[in-house]
Amino acid sequence: MKVTIVGAGKMGRAIGTRAVAGGHEVEVVDRDPAEAGKLAEELGGGATALEGDAPFGGDVVVFALYYPGIKDAVSQYSDRIAGKVVVDITNPVDTQTWDRLATKPGSSSAEEVAGLVPEGTSVVKAFNTTFAPTLAAGEVAGHALDVLIAGDDEAAKKKVAQLASDAGLRPLDVGPLSRAQQLEQLGFLHISIQEPLGLGYASTLKLHS
Ligand SMILES: NC(=O)c1ccc[n+]([C@@H]2O[C@H](COP(=O)([O-])OP(=O)(O)OC[C@H]3O[C@@H](n4cnc5c(N)ncnc54)[C@H](OP(=O)(O)O)[C@@H]3O)[C@@H](O)[C@H]2O)c1
């Protein structure tokens, strides 16, 4: 499949690395075209940088951006994401306090984004519980990373699950898009224990049964 990554930062690099490893086509978009070009070159595997107002080629569009900026970007790129699968990877932490999320109780970034996308566009929550360095590596201590996925469109979730499994990761469908509320809290918890437990953003959350 073809994947468009909006945001040539740490997570854009990590998800791009995994997508290329899984044999998928990647195109990168950034507000700085030079950054998109640099990342595309670094990713290799035929990855390209998309310039100007060219339509997005990906069936899946990953917004590797911060909250609440993701909401402006989704509106900005509205015409170019219509009918596609939009992936929200954000951990919308309130960066004023660092002790809560910035979203309203009973909502999530992903649900807010779902309220902004054009009709026929599906929103999937994924990758927010994995840190960029571990995601780029694909594993921690020999264990494939778990990618927790939430969404209301089964076909859309299957596409994101395929992307993860082709990349050597373990996708886990955790339910409807409203589960993004718990995923965002889980991502926040994982972030908030890094310093106290001295984990250095090298840990991963893993389900064993
Ligand atoms: N880092 C992690 O380990 C991690 C783990 C899980 C989830 N997340 C989530 O992933 C998201 C991205 O985090 P990150 O660490 O990858 O951030 P980052 O390194 O700052 O990357 C974001 C990139 O997107 C660019 N950008 C911002 N607005 C844009 C727009 N409208 N159109 C195109 N490009 C735009 C930024 O450009 P500028 O530099 O010019 O602003 C920057 O290059 C966040 O929501 C974060 O909560 C991160």
C-alpha cells in the first residue's frame, strides 16, 4: 500500500522506517519541504517527498503531528484526505501542567479529528503507545512492539493492522474509536513514568497472555 506521512519529525521517521521495512511505498509531507526531502532520502526504498499542492497518494495518511496542531492540519489538508484512512498518533498531553491531557473528559484527540475530516474519511488511533526510537527499531529486547489500534471502521483498522504486521509489529484491535480515550491516557502514563523509573524512552507496553 502507499502511505502518506504528514510531519517529518521523530514519529514520521519511525513510522516511515517501519513502512519501508514492510515493503510499502512512502511519501512524506512537511511544512518545510526540505525536511520532507531529507527524510524521504533517509528512508530510502523509493520514498518520496510531496511538494506543493499535489494530491496525497497514500491510501493511509499518518498525521505525525502534535495535538492540537493536528486539528488545524486535518482542516488544512481536508481536500487531500477525503476518502482515505487518517491515522492519529497523538498523545495530547497538557504541556502547561504535564499532569493531565489537554482534551476534554469523555473525548480524545482522535474523536475530535473524526469530527473534522470530510465525509467518507475514516479515523484510526494507532502508534501513540510506542516511542519513536523503539518503533524505528521495531522491537524491545527481542519482543515485537504491540500497536494498539482503535477505530469505528473495520476495513480502515485492517489496513493499519496490515501496515503494522508487514513491518514486523504486532497489531491489536482494542475496539471502537472511543477507546482512543483510554489509549491516549495509556500513552500519557507511559510518558509520565519514563523519568521516575529511569526508562529513557526505551520501554514498550506489551500484552502477554
Ligand atoms: N516522539 C515520540 O516518541 C512519540 C511517541 C508516540 C506518539 N507521539 C506523538 O506523535 C506526534 C509527533 O511527535 P514527534 O515526536 O514526531 O514530533 P516532531 O519530531 O516535532 O515532528 C513533527 C513534525 O511535523 C511538522 N509539522 C507540524 N505541523 C505541520 C503541518 N501542518 N504540516 C506538515 N508538517 C507539520 C513539524 O515541523 P516544525 O518542526 O516546523 O514544527 C515537525 O517536523 C505527537 O502528537 C506526539 O504526541 C510521539
